[in-house]
Amino acid sequence: MWEPTEAEGGRLAVRWWKWAWSAPDDRDPVRDTTGEHADWNQPDDVWFLAGTYGGTVVRKCEIPTGRRLFLPVVNTVGPGNLLAPVPAEMGMTRAEATLNGKSLPLREYTSKPFRTKGLTRHVAWGLWSALAPLPPGPYILEIKARSTGGFEVDTTYHLTAVA
């Protein structure tokens, strides 16, 4: 088990957003419905799994053994300036992640304000899960979330950890 500290989780959330936003539309791991683009521009120290824009998605991909995993169950980003509050919690009625049927701990992380290209400042908020490196083999990761406003996530990853 790996559980980032509050500060580390906030920094990882920022890195996750920058990673997700770095992909061109035709390789966007968040829009990807198959897992084909899961390896897009992955950093050397952690492996990010993509969230979705809602709905049901089933992805199949390989992940490296020896690399920690960081993934959103539900997340959002909003304006990050002194006059705007951090992104509001989304009123979740359900938020869970399981690996091979076992519940994973979820942590809420809010980032410090950050910039991408240009002057826009952002703040990331989300419920995230983190995993220690997985030994070689197959895994099923299921992510389910629902908000009071009707936003739903139902993502299944068929992961194969390879050396």
C-alpha cells in the first residue's frame, strides 16, 4: 500500500492534470475508450491512470511492475486565485475503487494553485487512489462514482503488470 501525504497528493494531482492535458486530442488518455493511449508520456517515477469525462469505459492496458500508480476516482479543476474558492466538492453519493474485488482507500487531495500555459491559474480537487507497485500478473481495477448532480463514472481497467 502506498498513501501519499496531503502535500504529495496535491503535487501528484497537479502532475496528473498536466499529464492529461499534455496529450493531443488523438492520444488523449482521458477520452480513450480502450486503453490504447494509457502509456502516453508517462513519468518515470509514477504511472498515471486516466479518469473519464463520465459514463462507462472499459480499458485494457499493460503497466510496468516497479512503478507506483496514481489515479482519480473523481476529480475536477477550477479557477485558482485568491478571490475564487477551490473547486467545490461534487456532492458524491458514491465513490469507490476496487482492485480484484478488494476496496482501495480513497483520499481527498486539493492542490495549491498552479499554472499551465499562459496566465490561468488552476486548483485541482479530487478523490484519488494510490497503489504500491504491483507484481507481475493480471488485475481488474474498477472505479465507480456518482454525484448528486447526475455525473457518473463506471470505469473498468483490465491491467497486466509486466516486468
